[in-house]
Amino acid sequence: MLRIWFKYLTARLLLVSVALVVSSLGANLMALALFLVIRPFSRSLYRRLVSQYVACMWIDALSLLLPGTQIHITGDSDMPDGITAGIVVANHQYEGDWWFMLMVARFLGLHGNVKIIVREGLRRIPLLGWLIRLVEYPTISSSWSHSRATLFGLLRSFNTGLWDEWSGGGGFDGGDGGRRGRGEVPAARLE
């Protein structure tokens, strides 16, 4: 009985691994095509297309292939209306907290538009790292002085053009749970 169970798990793991590689390869090819054709002319259009089509479909594929996630949201029943983009900052205390936040965003239909700040080392992993670069997920290293200029430069580029197109002047989701409009983001946070 144990041997049959082990063979089943091995076959399932192999199938899921192949599906993850194929979906990641497909997402990379789609993002690369958009990068070569669209990005030289319009960075904001490239970001919108890669978020709506590539990131959204890839995250849907991952959510189907990886073990099911059950999330119970408590508190106010009113979900915010009109949020079309956001930045998820996870402290990686549990190494999977970003996945749960991404699944909440998927439930709300925002999973293509959420940017997750990930570790710099993930950019070196084939397929995953390439996709992180093409989708423009912000990265941060253990050295804040090394990451600061790159991270805030990317955040500034999101604040110009991208947010205007998606949300009519939207903003960043503050850590305190309150939304801040573009004009309300403190300058010290962007410098």
C-alpha cells in the first residue's frame, strides 16, 4: 500500500513539475515577445499588457498546480472598490506569506496587477528569475544601501503614468491599510 502511494506521489510531483516548467516557459515567451514589440515604444502599455495577460495567466496556472489555498477573511465585509493595482510587501517570516496575499488578490481579480517585492536572489533562478525581470517585480537584497536606489527608482516609475492609466490617479496601498492618492504619497518615501 505504501509503495503504491509513493508511486502516485512521485508521478504527481513529476507531472506538476513539468506543468510548472511549461507554464513558466510559456509566460516567459509571451513576456519576451511583448518586451521586444511593445516596450521600446510604450513602457506603460507594456506593463499593462504583461500584467493583464502574462502575470495574470501565470498566477492562475500556479494556483491550479500548487496545493489548494484556503483563506478566511475576517473583519469588515466591505471590500474596497476601485483598487486596480497594489504593492504587496511581505516580510517572508513564513516564506509563504506572499502567496496568501497573492491568492487574496486573485480572489479580487487583481492578481495580474499586484507587484510583490521579492528577494534579489530569485532573479538568478532560470525561468522564474527571467519572469520576475520581465514582469518588473521589485527586488530587494539584504543590503539596504545597495537596494535603495534601484527599488525607489522602480517605485517612482510605477507612480508616473502607470497608476494614472489604471486608476485615474490611484496610489500606493499604505501599510496602515489606508489608501494614499498620488498627491498624498510623502516625498520622503519616494526619495
